Amino acid sequence: MVGHNEIRVLLIAGLGRSGSTLVDRALGAAPGCTSVGELVRLWERGLAEDALCGCGESFSACPFWGSVGEVAFGGWSTLGAAKLVRLRGRVDRIRYLPFLVTRGSRRYRAALAEYVSFVERLYRAISTVSGDRLIVDSSKDVSTAYLLTRASTLDVRVLHLVRDPRAVAYSWTKHVTKPGTSVEMDRYPPVRTAGWYVVFNTLIHALRLWGAPMRFLRYEDFTRDPEGQIDGVLGFAGDPHPELRFVAGRTLELGAHHSMGGNPMRFQTGAIEVRRDDAWRDQLPIGDRRVVTAVTLPLLAIYRYVPSRGRS
């Protein structure tokens, strides 16, 4: 039950390239829900870089984010982008997880309290400006998930999203250009992706020991039954009877939204077909496939992914 002063947040956690942008947008399209993309990137991509919002406007020109800044901080100009980026770097990194769990040193606790206060004000302003009861945040970062449990005014539910690790590894090898720029998104070799897949997902599982409310979702199950999965996830997030008129079979009717961060599909609007992308089966070299399978084998079994060319 959400307290009177709590803001409800559904945080999508998992490794990048697991389908979080599409899942985020699908959940955020439901009435009473607002999708903000990878909110953890706002300080850098919004304030510092003035990157494009999901609506197509630059961050500084977006009316939604302009209103959020006014409500939260009396305007974005009152904040220093470099300061917020540095502050986040001092508390919200995977290497600080031991501090997040144990509260760390006095210096760390002070920085954490300061950063959490900014985050709480940001979420509260998003709720006020949007008028919606649920904020969907696809930040994904493990450390962010642990950090948000420190925010006393937020009711945080965690959606643990996974995808076949071989599909994830293949996706990280693809050449993708950031929208509105000539800069390519990061690329990593499959063996590195496989290692991070194990680390990230294991640490997300450990959140249960921390007491965080969690729900597990395979991306492949979402593509098979978008309506059923959206309904179940929103029920878990506190909306047991969502209106899903924007879903028709495997087609989603999506409007513009105000996301910071995510893959290029966050700019697509209109009818979007949800389909399972298995290009890795033909495009990921057999040697890389075997390495990823070997490294992630325990999770392949747990997540019901068959370590062969057979479909899961």
C-alpha cells in the first residue's frame, strides 16, 4: 500500500540491450503511468549535454522537463550539471554497492543523503507535472536500484527484465548511432557482455534479500503476450485493473513521451509491432555463441533458455 507521501516508481533493472526501452514505453502508455526512460542519465544527458527528449525536442526546449525543473528546483539553472554528475559518481556506481548495503563511511552517507534528496525531489516533480500515479523508470543500473531503496518518500517496485544472453551479446556488437548525432552507441565483445550479464543479474536477484518488491520478466515472454505481461506487471506495480486499449494483439499504439536515454526506438510513435528478434541465431559467430553460453550457463538454465539453437 502506497503511503500518502510516497511516489510510486516501477524501476526496470537489468543489463542493457534486454528490451527495456520497448517494455518501458509499453508500460508508460497505460493511463495513469508516465515513462521517463533512463532517468539516471538525466543529469548528464539532459543538463550537461542537452540531448533529445523522447518527444523530439532538446531537453532545454521540452515543456515537460522545463516544468519538472521549475517544480523540483525552481528551474534547472539553479543546479550545476557538473556538480550533479560528480555527486552521482560518488554514490551511484556498482563499486559502491558494499557502501549502499552497509551505509559506508560518514562521508559516503552524507553524499548519499544529498544525492537521494535531489532524486526524491525529481520524482515528486515528475508526478506533480504528469498527474500520473506511477512513474516507469528504465534506468536498469543495479546500483541505482539499491540506492532508490534509501529514498523514504518513494515506493519502489523492481521489474527484473532479462533476455537470452546470446541475443544481448549480439546486440552489443551492432553499430547503432545515437539519434540526432553522428556518435555511435557503445559496443562490447561478447565475452565481456556475458560476464556483465552474470554479474548484473546475480546482483539484481540479491535485491530480494534487501527486501525490495520484485517481479521477474523474460523479454521473450513479453513479445509473446504483450497484453498479458503488461497487465501483470502493472498489477504488481499497484494498478490491478489497467486500461490497455492501446494494445491489440502484438501491436502497440504509442504516442510521444518524455524519455531521457534508451535506444532509438524511443522516438517511434504510432503502431509498433512487438516481435521477437532472434537475429543472433544467424549473425552471432558460433565461437562467440559458445563462449557466451558457457559463461552464462547457470542463468541459461534458471531463466529457461535452452543452450542450443532450439527456441526457448
